Amino acid sequence: MSYSAEQRGEQIRARRKALGYKTQQALADETGVLRKRVNEMENGRYTGRITDLYRVLATLGLEISFEVISRPTLDDLSTLFPSEDDD
């Protein structure tokens, strides 16, 4: 399942509150990440270092995963769009 940056931010915010970090500053103090960066994460605008993101996620008991996106090969495309010469 794919989530938007805003949805991921909402998950981070909800988890922060569920774990008792009442403010972004409290989480920032716990993780050593700037409060501004925590705010960016929660609002889906974070473009900083992945290590800071991992630090916040680990503290919240969250993780992100990566998946390979399937891209069509030239053979796939030729099947979908046969050339006119193949007729």
C-alpha cells in the first residue's frame, strides 16, 4: 500500500501523541533532531537527512520500507505496442 507524504506525516503525528510526546519539541529533545525537522516530517514536507528520519521513526517504533517498482522492459512494450511492420 502506498501512502502520500501527508498521510505518512499524519501517522508520525498520531504515533507521537499515542506514545505521550505531547509536543514536537519533546520528541525533538528525545531524538536529537531539530523541532523544525519533526514539524516537516509531520506535515509531509521533510526533505532532510534520512538518518534524522530514521532516528525519529525508531523512537516512535515505526519503520519505512522500500519496494522495487516494476518498470516495463522493451519486450513488454513491443507486446503492448506492436510495430506496424509486424502485420
